[in-house]
Amino acid sequence: MGNLLTALLNTAGSMRAVEQALTVTQNNVVNASTPGFAKQTATFEAMPFDLTVGLPGGVLSGPVQSSRDGFAEKSVRDQQTSLGFYNQKASDLTTVQTYFNLSSTSGIGPALNALFQSFSQLSINPNDTVSRQGVINQAQIVAQNFQITASGLAGQGTNIDSEARSTIDEINHLAGIVATINGQNRVDPSGGVNAGVDAQLNSALEQLSQLVNFTALQQPDGTVRFMSVVRLRW
């Protein structure tokens, strides 16, 4: 009777372990497309078996292990930081470049060329009133182009300042999400990781890495601590 009861208990424990493993598999399938989600693997632990001292053996569920790799995550965030930085730089400089495009038919460059040509024309006949007026007209065009360029650069500076303030607000928002997640229980007593909370955390970190370069260290309790912030994406 005792052996039968032991076998039944072992079978029940094994079934619970298999049930948890199926739950983990189901969770992987359902959340496969969830941003920041990492596949999890169920583990099993063998119980000691020695009937002479009352150890019936069996199998129990072990901690659920995450496939997330901290070094790979950092590498991805570093690349996203570089991508965000250079995309923003290209966007800002493309607008500025239009004011100094040497191949353009308008702007400071062509206006200066036209002014020099008018001086060359005037040098041929310094007393020619038409040539003199041509120099004056071209000088006015150069002055106008400088004014237009200065106004455009000032406007671009205002736009960049506005974008920077918006980016700072977004950084503060994402940092707040990380702080909130740090207050939740990502690691359970058995050493497993809460997949949902972990996905939210890494999704927030990936978004944050597109805006600012930072170094984050994961603590044993599952929280994340920012060690340094290097630069914004500008």
C-alpha cells in the first residue's frame, strides 16, 4: 500500500511538472511576437530516491530559464544608439546642406559667383554705368541670400532645440517606465523570471537606447541600474 501511495504521489508531482512545462511552451507561442519577449525554457529537478530513509524520488519543476543574453542585448542597444545618432545627424545636416549646396542655382554660392563675374565685367570698363549697376545689383542679391541663410539656420536651430526638449521628455518617460518595472518582481523565489515584466523592461530599454547612449547593469534582484549616460542622439 505504501509503495502504491508513493507511486501515485510521484506521478502527481511529475504531471504537475509537465503541466508547468506545457504552460511555459504555450506562453512562448502566444508571446512570440511581443516586443522584448525572450523564449523561456522549463527545467526539471530530480528528487532524491532512497526508500530506506523515506526518500521516494520523483520529478519536480525547476526554475524557468530565460534565453535572454545580456551581452547580446547590450550589443543591440549599442547599435541602436549609433543608428539613432547618425539618423538624427543626417536629418539635421540635410536641412542645413540646402543652404550651402554648391550645385544649386540659388543661394550664397551662385550669388557670390555672379558677384565676382560682375566685378570681372566691371574691370574691363570701370566707367561703364551698366557694369557698375550690375555689381550693385549682384551685391544686393548676395546680401539677401546671406539674410535668407541666416534666417533659415536660426529656424533650424529652433527646430533642433524643440526636438531636443521633446526627446528629453521621451527619455524621462521611458526612464520612469524602467523605474516602475524595477519596483515589480521580475525574479521569483525559485530564480525564474517574470516573462511579461521582463519583456516590458527590455522593450523600454531598447526604445531608450535609440535616444541616448547609456550603460545599464542588471542586479541580482532583477532590477536595472543605470551606471552612465554618455550623450543624446544629437
